[in-house]
Amino acid sequence: MHTNPHLDGAVEWLGTSYRTILSKSETAGSMSVVDTVCPDGSGPPRHVHKREDETFIMLSGECEMWLEGKSWIIGPGDTAFVPRGKEHTFRVIGGRPSRHLVILTPGGFEDFFVEMGTNQYRIPEDMDKIVSAGARFNLDFTGPPLGAQQ
């Protein structure tokens, strides 16, 4: 696993740190919580979680959220709920990193982040491997990240 000792057990992937603070094994699979620090300008390609609801709790920084064609900005103290089965993404904005908690219900998707960090997959070079791993975690990629050249 690619870990950074300064991140207290977090796995790092593409400049983002993911630290599971509540795992599926600690909740009998009902949920997990991941403490995430993302660099400015970062964000995943559009995607759909078939199995998990995803709740973002912003601790610092700002994110532009995108959910099925609607965009809005969230900052410290704000939350965003993304129901399973809904196409979404986000992008860190405002010139500084974002720290947010991601609550996944049910738990288990946190292992996707560990797999990505362990293998250090690159985008776009390793997108086939990322898509394949995503499929095992009930994740479909559906489009480019926010701000990508169309």
C-alpha cells in the first residue's frame, strides 16, 4: 500500500489522501467513513455508485458539486447527499485543498480507494484498470471530470 507517514495511515492516490476512520468491519457492513483531503482542481470523473449512498461533510475548502446536471458550491459546515444510482461528481475549487468526510452506506467502497492507492493507477493511462476495479465495487464511470476539455 502506498502510504504517507504524515497522513496517519492514509492511502494517497493522485494527490488525494484517503483515511478510513470507520470501516465496514467496525459497523457490520452498514457504513464506512473516509476522511479525504483533495488538492485544488481535483475531482473524479462523473460516475454512479450502484450500491452506496454517499454523504459529503465539508470540513475545509470548497467543492463544486454536480448531481445529474445540477451544480452548486459547498464549503465548511455544508453537507451534500448523493443517493445511490445517481450520476455525480465534484471538483475542488477556490485555490486551496478541500478536506471532507465521505460517509458511505452501506460500507465497503472505502476498499476501492485502498486498491487505487496501492496500485498507483494513473488517469488516463490506466483507466481500463480503474474501470475494471470500479465494476467490482459497483461503480460505473459515465463521463469526464468537471472542467475537463470535452
